[in-house]
Amino acid sequence: MNTLRIILLLCLALPLSAASWKAGTAKADITPNTPIWMAGYGGRTKPSEGTLHPLWAKALALEDAKGNRAVIISTDTLGMTASIYANLKARLAKEHKLQPEQIMLNASHTHTGPVLRGGLYDIYPLNAAHIKRIEEYSARLENEIVRITGQALKNLEPVTLKHGIGITRFGVNRRENKPYSDVPKLIAAQALKGPIDHDVPVLAVYKGLELKAVVFGYACHSTTLGIQKFSGDYSGFTQIALEKSHPGALALFSAGCGADINPLPRRVVHLAERYGLMLAAAVEETLLQKMQPLEPKLNTRIKTIPLEYGALPEPAALAAAAKNQTNYRGRWAARMLKLQADDDVPKTYPYPIQCWRVGDLLWLTMGGEVVVDFSLNFKKQYGPRTWVTSYCNDVMAYIPTFRVLQEGGYEGQSSMAVYGLPADRWKENVEDLVTEGINQLVRDTK
Ligand SMILES: [Zn+2]
């Protein structure tokens, strides 16, 4: 009887263990080792001066019960540029047999990381030597990402996956609560205005009872700091705290739709650390709650939609701006004049959107800096088990909803020139195109 029972148990156990998720992890220190221009604020006047804490690229490879694979890559960078994304897609396909839909390339949007190849060049006074250093660094970054992806795929081992959602409240709608100096008073009076998304989505990867990796999100700009030292901003501190309290585990940040959300007040290191610890506490609390186990089923899709540019700037206005090339607008205007003269102005941008189903978790990713309306809308439409990641794969511009586009301001309009794009704004159908594209992808990803 006992022998029979053991055989029966073994028979039951075999398909169970064979039907599990597998996961592998790897990471690389990507801190620049020489001074280099820092990405994200046009007002900087000089390259970096040292390091507050290291910058990381991290890879979490997943494989479902049928052998479908995908890799989440997180980086402490402002955003992957079109050139880096193109190179990585080609190399990851060639070297690791990964198609673009299987690659989720995240950027924390830290404003204390290096400028990357082709990223916002107009806003910095770069000379040839600066650009050479940026290109060398970008090649190193690509090599490291390809290397850790291979390492993570090589290390795949049986795991369980769980999903949960926590909350933390330091993100403030930056369009609706100005001047920023009023924000502490508004917080004290509980009188902050504007849409926000305070969810902290968490994907936990367990090897037995041990946490092997945790991916966590938050919809808030990584702009606490504007110093000349490298750091991952608040989410860098979160990663450090989580990896300290779970030795051996890898913590990866997946930035949400925080394009119009700032950590406020800000600009001092202890606030970046405080927000980082608040986010870490929200993740820890979620890990202690009853999280939802995810079935070992993975389906991945990606699509690029041609986002249409709105009206082009008038040549006369460009010519006037181009007279002063000591500022970014002048440098951008001079480039645009040449593009217009050569009749070489693109009409659309190939905008990447992605949909993963991880068990019953619906994970949407969007390129660019996406305003918070999008994550609120998609979660309302598709339910609470929906995770919306922004700053993903290619960060080429802000992505406003129709409301923000109409209101204008930085996220709706003036950031287009900062990003070096040829139009003053996206066309009025930007929200419709993005939403229709995502809806189609969700339908296609069963
Ligand atoms: Zn930004």
C-alpha cells in the first residue's frame, strides 16, 4: 500500500514540477568609469563628477511550462534611445534567439545617469570628444545587456511567480500643483490636485520559499535629484534596500506612467533615499500579503504604430530661433531648418507598444514618457490585474492624452523640441492611435 502510494505521489508530482515557471537572473554594474554628460536636464553645464551609488542593468529571464521565453531588463538610465533599441533587438535575436516581443527593455528614467547615443543631443552643448565618450559608453551598455541576458537565460531554474499591488503616496501631479514650493503646504492640507497613480505593482519570483527576484513599478518621474553624481534616484535606493533585506535576490524597477508626476518636494539626497525607502516598504508589505500565484503561461506580442506628427514649426520662427545657438531651441531650430530645406521631415514615428500575458496578469508596455491618464484608463478598462509600464524599449518623446495635448505645456507640447522631434506636438489623434493599438494587441494576445 505504502509503495503504491509513493508511486502514485511520484506520478502526480512529476507533471506538477514539469509544469512550473523557470526564471534566471543576472546583473551588471553599468556606472560610467570616466566623466560623461548626464542625461535629463537641459540646464547642466558640465559632465558628471563622481558617483552616489552604482547604476545597474539587470535581467530576469522567464520561461513558461511550454518553453515560451521572455526577458525583463531594467536599467538605471534616462531611457533607451532608438539606436540602442535597434542594436539590441538585432543582437538579442542573433545571439539569444529572442524576438522583439520577448524583450521588455525598461529604463528607470533617472536624471542622474549618462547621456546615451542619440538621446536628446540638442539640449547639451556637446563637442566631438563628448560624443565619442557617449558612443563608447553606449556600446559598453549594449554589450553588458546582451551579456546578462545570455547569463539569465543560462541560469533558468524552476520557480513560482506571484503578483500583488501595494501603495505609496509620494508621487504628485506636477502640472496641477504649481509652484512646487506650495506642495508641502498642499500635502499638509491634503489639498493636492490632479490625477495620480499610487499603485505599486509587484511581481515576485520565488525559488521554493526564497525570494529570487522582485519586479516593482511606480508612476513617478525619477527627478528627485539633479546632482552631478551618478545615482538611480529614488528607485535606485529602493533596489538597494530590497536587495539588502533579501540577500541574493535581484530587484528590478519598472517605471509606470509618471510623465506628469514628480516626487515632490525634491532636490536633496535624503529625500531620494526617503522616497526610495517608502517604495521599498510598499513592496515589502505587498510581499507579506496574500499574493496571487500566476499560472506558468506566457504570451508576448509587440507592435509599432506610426504616431503622426502635428503641425510643423514655421520656417520663419525656426530661422529666428536658430540665430541663438547657445540654447537648445536654437540648435534644434537649425537642425529642423535643414531637414525642412532637404524635404527630409518624417511624417510619423514608429512607436512601440507591447502586451504580455503572464498567467492572468496583463502587462502592457509603452515607449516614451507616458502621462498618467493612460495607466488609469487601461486599468479601468482591463481590471486591477493590469500592469502598465512606460519608458519601455524606446523613449523618444512624451506621450500625452488628448486632454494633455490640448492643455499644452511641457508634456503636451514644448517637450517635442527638447526630444529633437520635427513637430511642435503630436497630431490630435495621438491618444486614439495609442489606445486602439493597445486594444488590438490585447485582443491578439490570448
Ligand atoms: Zn521625463
